Amino acid sequence: MPYQTVRGVEHFYQWITSGDGSDDRAQDSAPDRHSDRPVMVFIHGWGGSSRYWECTARSLTDRFDCLLYDLRGFGRSRLPAPDRNAAPSFATKAELEQDYAIEAYADDLAELLDALGLDRVSLNAHSMGASIATLFLNRHRDRVDRAILTCSGLFDYDPLTFNLFHAVSRWVVILRPRWMAAIAGLEGLFMQRFLHRDIPIQDKRDFLADFVMADFDAALGTIYTSVSKHAATIMPSEFARVDVPTLLVAGEHDIIIPAAMGKRAATLSNAIKYYEIPNTAHFPMLEDATTYRTAIANFLA
């Protein structure tokens, strides 16, 4: 599997392309690409990995070379051994907020693109990854052709609600033994709150496996920073600054980031188009792949 060191962490990445350019056979996990076609970079959300983007990426190989990578501390982008914890971290909340700020993850992406020699790309990002992408496209406007933000939006800061969420989330991150991923049927229960329609069982198993393997500090730190007073304060202005052609896709029944939050964000910039997919929740690209792919194809056209 190909890895690229970014800020001291080995980042897993893979290319999904149309092979030699003469057919549509996808070539997976290649360390290099062999074309000069446009590139689309996929960014996953909290607790997951780039694995759930693979089917969407394959559907776009007729027009893009697709780059998938795992965020620092998630999926196959493991932190160095001394910092990888299976038990609770002793880092303070302030330290975690500094080390795992969403701005830092936007900087990670810039360095990854530099290392791979990519000057200009399109983005397709989901959930927390969409917040990272929004920051990136404002910081690096000249490097982004267009962006797709899936399940993203604005939320209002409420100290009591946020502190309670952080406290509960800490225990969720603590109480996740690795053997959870081996229990038959648990993947369905785990994914229930994220879905309105069913998705393939392997996708559910992959997401549960990624969740239990995520680095403790990274998992908790990104909760503190992506759901925070800081994020609630800066994201309205970040959405308002967007001048890259952008499609914001929401799931009608999403309870993680409700569609109303996405619609509200989309109104802040004329560059953002809003599209809501009926009868889906937090993973519309998996719950209704046909509608999702049609929507992004129309946008890209």
C-alpha cells in the first residue's frame, strides 16, 4: 500500500483511475498515476476512512483520476507508535484542540498535494472532511477547480449542549474495544443512527472497524475542534467566502448534520448550489448512489 509522509505521519493514499486511459477498468492502490487528466481528491469524515468513497470514485474515472487518502490518525494513516493509544489519553483538551484542529488537517492536505506534485484539484468531501475542505479551498483558492461538500452545514453554539456532547463523546471514544468489530450484527446497530436506507453490510463492517481502530487522541481531538465554539464562529464566514463552484449535498433525514444546516450554509455564497437527496441520511452517497452520482455528474457538467 502506498504511503506519503506528511508532518511526520505516514498517510495512506490510493489512486483510482481508468487504467491506461483506453478503458474503464479501475486501477486501485497504485502509488502513481500515468495520465494528465483532472484530479478529484476525496476526504472522509470523522471515525471513518477513505474506503467508503471507493465506489463513488470508481464512478468518476471516466473524467477524473481519483485520489483517496486517510486523515491523520484515522483509517490506515496511523500515528507514530509512541502516540498511538488504545487507552484514554492524558493530553489536555487544550492540547488536543491545538494538535487536531480542522485547520491543521487542511494544512495536511496542502502538504500531501505538494508531495504528490499536484497543483490543482477538485474536492469531494464528507461531514468533518467537508469542513476541512471548506477551509482548504478558501486558503488555497488557486488550487481548487470545484468542490462537492456532502453533509456539511452550520450550527449554533450552545455551551451546555456542546459540553455535554464532548463529555458523552469522550466515553464513546473510550468504550470501543477492538473486539467490537468481530461481533456479528453489531455493525448494523452501530450504523443505525447514521442511515435512513440500508447500505451493503461490508460498508457497515468497514466503518465499525475504522471506528474502533481510530487513534484515541485524533478521534477525541477532532470532536473537540469540529464541534466547538471556534468552529461555530468561523464557519459562517468561511462559507460566505467560498467563490469556487461548489455543490452542497444533504440527506433529507440526516440527524448528524440536518439538511436545514446545509441549506443555511448554502445561502451564504452565490458560488454554492444546494441539493437535497430524499430518503437518505448521513451517507447519501451509499444510501442512494444513483441519485447522488447523477447530482454530482450534473454539477460537474
